Amino acid sequence: MNNSSRKILDLTDEEEAAIQRGIADDPDNPEWTEEDFKKARPFAEVFPEFAESIRRSRGRPAMESPKRQISLRLDPDVIDAFKATGKGWQGRINDALRKAAKLD
């Protein structure tokens, strides 16, 4: 859900009181003070090696020869014809270009 479609609901006094009781009842995780916020540092600054290992492990594995994004102007009827064939239409354009270039 994107942020623009989120609706923030106002808490009732009872809900706010229950939240505050929960905070007070958890000595292992007290509510942060202004001083705590001032001392806080970003995760990547505190644990740089771990943060880098997380960054490296995200996303798709590196490909031997990844596809490159380009800007290409095509006639509207060509685009419409490929889009009409459903999901994967861009790959089918790539296949048609490979065939035309005698790369297959």
C-alpha cells in the first residue's frame, strides 16, 4: 500500500491508555527519551559490515550478461499489437528483434 492511500485513525483515550500501560509494563523496552533520540545512530553506521552483507544479499543474483534498459521509439500499432498478446510482451519484442537480427 502506498503512503498516499493510508488512513491514520485517531486513537481513543482508552486505546492510548492501553498503549501507555504496555510501554510502562515493558522494562526491557522503555519508551525513548529525547536524549535517546539524540544519541541514536543509523544501523549502517553502527554495524557497517553487517549492513553491507544485507545490501549484497538483496535482489536478484548478478547475471552474466544482464539486459540493458534503453529508450526506443516504436510505432503505436506495433506496441499495441505486442501488448495485446498479454504479459511478457516486452520479452516477445526482444525475441522478434533477435530473430530479425539473426541472433537465434
